[in-house]
Amino acid sequence: MIIGGHFMHYDHGGNIPALVKQNPNIRIITGKNTTGILKEMWLDSANITIRDCETLSSQYSDKVFKPLYNIDDVEKSVSLIEEYDVGEIHELDENISIRYTYSGHIFGAVQCELFIKIKNHCTKLLFTSDLGNTKIQDLKPFVQKFEPIKSANYVFGETTYGARNNKQITQKIINKDLEEFEREFKVRRMNYDQVVVNYPSDIGLKVFDKKDVEYIKQTEIDEFLIKYSDFLKIKLNRGISIALYKALLESIEAELDIIFENLNLLKDKYEVNKRGVWEKEILAVINYKIPVKLITFGQNFKKSGFNISIEIIEEKEFFEICKFEINKIQEEIKEKERILSRYGMAIEKMKDTENLVKMLE
């Protein structure tokens, strides 16, 4: 028996067809409004892995790659799903009953209360699954609100952020010309020149210029990002930790023997290989006068162990690089302008044709 709170996220339910392949009569217990989403997710996954395995098998003739599951396994899995209403106790067999309660995580996500009866004794287990953030639940209109569960004998709870300092940076509006003057908002995302906040209205999010706000820092990371906001120009692609910014600062100050003041980012190239090792090639000017090429690489989702090399570029070479990049960008702009012109011409010609037809009528 597989009992879940929200199989619709792949890390919770993506491999169920593989389990069904090994246990074809297993029961899949879940809340309402799950089956349709699960079927599409599993079919998509099966088609991708089947295609990938075919490609890999053709590339490596001495090996045969097989997908974890196929379309038939998906269809079999879908037929085994049992959906149960939320808020009611359902008897799964003579010893086990279940009650689902909304967790506020995503649409249809639930917590699971299991009632285990052994003779005359009943033990209640609570599986919270992933829990929603009650502070922003008004921003998720399609997600059922979190409902607390008051008691259980044993709790198996989500602890994704259990060991972290979850204080969220806030900002106060200091521009007297704005209607939000002196109001405080939770920061959703910081850019080097703008800040995105959780806005309590139908908008959900709102963008303010950096000059219009005063940050109320909560953690050391907040303090770092506020003081060295120029590093936010460097994109943290998926899997790259924010710790990279601090590592870059330390390397720049140590190797260039300077006190960092600012960074003018000119180029930020990113690549990642199949082993999850990423590399960034950055062209920048430090403190307005030191052109450098930064090469850094690391392992996806690791917060340390970055390899960083810094090369100071000679003035003549730097000007040549700039000239080359400027010419390339100008050519790209010209090509975009040509494309825009073709779209404009297509619209005008269509209008002329419509006018001619109307005149003939």
C-alpha cells in the first residue's frame, strides 16, 4: 500500500509506476483530484525516459539502457489509484483507517492521519507531507488553506527548513511620493537595482526601485547582499548557491589586493555538464578600472568548494574584446530590427488586402 499527501510533485510520486512494475497489485491511496494530473505527469516522464534510453543505447552500442517504467506501467498505476475525500475517516482495511486534511502546499495537497488498530488499542500517526506557508496563502488562490491537526501519537513532519533561520528580509518605503510611503513589505527577490515584494492585494507582487526603499536586514546574508548588491548582477543559475557571491568577493579582494567597491558586469556565460558540474565565465570591470575575466566552477547544490580563477586583462586586449562584443551586439540588433520590419510589413500588407476587399464589395 502506498499512501501519499501530494503525489503531483515528482519527488513524491514520480517513481510510483516503477514500484507498480515490481508490485502489480499494490494499492495507491491519495486525496481527491489527483489521478488526472498524475497520469499526465507519469506519461510525460515515461516518454522522456524511453526516448533518452533509445538515444543512449544508440550512442553506446555495448550497453542497453532501459527506462524505469513504460506506458503500460503508467496505465496500470492509474488503474490502481484510490481517491478519498478530505475531512472524513475512511477505512482502508480492518486495521487501518485514514483521514486527509489540507496542507496548503499545492492544489489538492493534504496531510495524512493514519489510525492503526491492534486489538482494542488505536494509535494515530500523522504524516504532514510538505506544508504550505501560511504567511503567503492569500497569494495562492487555487490552493486550499492549511488546516492544523491538534494531536497525534507520532508525527512524521516536514523539516525542509527546520534547521534554518527563517527570518525574512523586509523593506520600508522611504520615497514620500509613493502611496506606500512608510509601509513595510516582505522581500520576495532582490535585484541589484530593484526589489520584488509580496504585495497584499490582487497584484500579489510589486517591484520597487532600490533608491525608494530601506532594507530591514535579518541575517548575515541579508547584510551581505545589501552591502554588495552589485554581485546580484551575476545570475545564480539553478543549482548554484548564493554562497558563490561571498566566495567571489573574498577571491577578488585577496588576488587583486583591493577593497571591493563595485562591479560592472559585461558578460555572464553559464554551462553545466551531465555530472552536475557547472562553469561560469564572467567578464567584468572591478572598481571601474580593473578589467578581469573570472572563471568559476562547482557542483550543483553545493554551498562550498568553488574553484575560482581571476585573470586581469591588459588594456589593449580589453578594448579589443569590448569592440568585438559591441560589434556582435550591434549585428544582433540589426537582425532584430530586420525581423521587426518584416512583421510590420506583413501587418501592413494584410491591412491593404482587407481594405481592397472592402472597396470591391
